[in-house]
Amino acid sequence: MTNLLLSLFTAVARRSKANFVKKTHHTDAVQESFLYSVLQAHKHTEWGCKYRLNEIKTIDQFRERMPILPYSSYEPYTERIAKGEKNILTSDPVVYLTLTSGSTGKKKLIPTTRRSQNAFRAATLTSIGFLSEALSRQNLQFGKLLVTNSVQVWGYTSGGIQYGPSSAAAIRMDKFRYKQFFAHPYETLQVGDSLARHYVCLLFALREPSTRGMIANFPMLILRTCNYLERYAQELIQDLEKGTIAPWLELEPEIRALLEQQWSPSPKRAAQLRSILQSEGHLTPKLAWSDISFVTTARGGTSDFYFERFPTYFQDTPIFGGAYASAESMFGIYPDVNQDGSILAIESSFFEFVPEDQWEVEHPKTLLATEVKVGERYRILVTNYGGFYRYDIGDVVEVLGFYGKAPVIVFRHRKGGFISSTTEKTTEFHVTQVMQALQQEFNLPLEDFCITLSENDFPARYLACIELAAGHKLENPRALLESFDRKLQEVNTHYEISRRDAIPPPFLRILASGSFAIIRQRQLAKGIPDSQLKFPHISEDRNFLAGLEVEQEIRL
């Protein structure tokens, strides 16, 4: 039955992909039609009446009448929606309020309607169609998935609307469909404690030797699951052998009872895994599931740094970006595995692009999807069924090419996501390129890193703070620091110019083992959900790494 459902679902996904491909050849028409549909749907809302959406007949009229706005302009309206007021930004009822992670700024409430969720659902289906065909070209298969995202309900607003992370809503709203593809029961995702949730997801998935894929929002979270598999391999195998669920796990009693009803011993599978563990000395996803076909996680931005460690756990397993998305919009659909660029999701939102020379202009001129140029960077604006219009999310994307007439884009960094000692504007993309190259040059895996600025120097010097992966030692830290300085000058010309005169030489700080785990716990303590934690690799906050033990400081 499961195989039949997977086959039917894959066939539907491939048809969705084929229809999307046809529409990319008519990008302007598809985008224009989408915009008019949104304007018609919302013309009688409070926002629609304020901006007289019913009078707008052309894209130029829309751009003239509707200002480009940040979230702060929408916040008074989303707060009223949370209190239960209707027909504010959307004509459709708001069924969920996504509470963004806040890991890169203030938390936001993003309205979700059935219609806006359908746009996400359709784009996700299309991405699975692309994945299925990409896997077939490599004689690999789409199949059962290991997912560890929490689906717990965080709470209800005073107006009775559910709120929480976007991934939880997506899974809950499509619960029946997703249940067919999980390598573990749906109830495993209802566990509140993060470690316990990962453990039981792994436990049930290990019973399924045909598990084909792993999914997480960010590469760092994939690595965390791999770490749990290594750390608790003995306990997982013992539970698998005996048909138990570790009593020390912090499981809600009612969820433990439900899971125990679905759990039974699998001594043959346990013996197989124990043999692998004894011969290899550790357990990785590729060793546990020899037929694993893909890993789905975010690409672009800082992902490449973490991908350096993926071969240890997955060998050459393809990495698929899935969809480039946020709570506010679906931005891109990935056409292939091992590719950073995604095709603009032309059926999910109406998009505009702000060129770099317009970023500081009060009323910037924007380009449409077919007007952008390869190699250029843009701030991206969205208008969609969620009730945001010409919304400036702050993402900076680069155009890599075109698919049909739709641009292929990659996320580079957040607007304002940079550090400057003077005026050089070093971004996360800059430092990630550098640290990825250093790992390769020195054959040195890093647990993580963060670049900050010194407090007592003017201009401030760069502090390259790193934590070595367990069991590794840096033999020549001075050489690494020299290479860091040189490579940063190569990728950021403005840093190179300023280093000649104004910016003092950088310092390298080697942090004690476990330092970045402490930082992540600090962020989780602020209420950021563990499945949405985006770790900043640059920070102008001079206290961001305060209190961590510095094992060694190297100066040029």
C-alpha cells in the first residue's frame, strides 16, 4: 500500500513539475496573472481599500501606488489579526500565524491562509517532481524519509488563531500525505524535548533499512542528527533489539504510550547494525541505510561550510535544496540535486527585484523577473496571498542564469547582514567562502566559526573565532590566520583596500570544545525553535561570544 501511494504521489509530482516547466517559458504572463489574482482577492480588505487595489489595472500602476514596505509597516495589522479581526490584509480567514525564528532579527507574525498554503503546497509538489526525476537519472529512488521537525502547537492568540513555526504548520496541514512518507510514526514529531524527538525518530527509522532520505531546514541540523546517531548508536541498537524505548528519554507519557503500541523488537536488524558498528567503529546514515538516495536541506548562503563535513556521514549522497522559502514566501524551486540555484517560484508570489544601485534610494526602481541580469545581485520583493505587498524581506539574491524565461537565483545574504571595521561591508557569504577554503587548505574540519570585531581598537580588528571538530588539532595556527587575512582580501575588495591602511591585522581565537553548543543553547533559550535555528557567522554584537573559553589567541 505504501509503495503504491509513493508511486502515485511521485507521478502527480512529476506532472506538476512538467506543468511548471511549461510556464517558465511564459514567465511574464504567469507573474502578471498572479498579481491580478491577488489584487482581486484582496481588493475589499482594509488594506485593499486603503490603497484602492480595485483601481489597479497594470503592473506600473501597482508599483506607483503601493510603497515598498518592511515588516514594521505590517506589524500593527498582524497584531490586530492575532486578536481576531478579519478582512485586514486578506479576504480569506487567517488559519495560522507563523512566528518567525528571530535568529536574524525581531520575531515576526506572518499570516497564513488556505490559499497561501496551497501556493506553498503546489511549489513543494513541483520540487519533489524535480527531485524524483533527478534521482532516476542516477538510478536512485525517492522513498521513506527521516524528518525531525517538531509539530507541536505552540499556542493560540487571543483571537483563537494557532501560532508557531512554519514547518510545523506545513506538516500538520498536510498530515495525511506526509504520514505516508515518514520512516517513523507521526507521533514522534509531537515530542517536545529535542533530544528525545531526534532519538525516537532515529529509532523507528533504523527499523526501516529502505529509508531513502533525510530532511532538515539547515545543514547544521542534518549534522546534529548525524551526531545523535553516532553518540547514541549503542542505545538505539539495544532498543531495537529488545523492543524497548529508552526509559531515560523525556517523553510525554501519552506519546510514549502511543509509540510503544507501534514498537516491537527487530533483533535481525539490530544484529546487522551492531555488526556495522563493531566493524566501522561508528554509525553514520550511509552505513545505517546503504540505499540512502538524498539529503534535502537549504543550499546557498553559509551552507557550503557545513557541506564540507557531509561526505563523512553521507559519502557522495546527492544534496537537494528542495525549495528556497521563508515564512513569507516560496522564492525558488530547485531543478536538480547538488545545485545551489533555484528557479524563481513564479506561481507562488509576484516578484520584483531591486538592483544594487537602488538599495539606498528612497523610492527605488524595480525590475521584473525577466529583466534581471546574470551575475547581478538584487533585493527581492514579494506580493502574495499572505497579505504582504511589495514586501522587502531583506534577502539578497544573485541571478545565476535562466530556466526558460524564469531567473535561476541563489540566496547570498541578508540585507544589512554584514560587519564593517570601516566601510568594507564583509558579508556572511564572504566569510563562508574563506572558511570553506581554509578547511580544504589545512585539511581541518571545524565545528563552527563566527567572525566578530574587537572592542578596544579603532578601527576595530577582525576576530576569527573557531572551534575545532572533536579530535582535531591545528598544527600551524599562524599560517591559518595569515591565509584567512589573505583570502578575505581576495573575496572582498573593500576589505583589501581598507587593510592596506585603516583596518589592523586580524586575530585568531581558538575556542574550547563545546563553545558553539553554548551559543546555540543561548539562542534556544530566547525561544528560537531548534528546527529553525540559523546560526550567524558574522556578528557586530561584541558580546555575542562573551563568556566562552579562549584556548589560544594568535596575532599577526
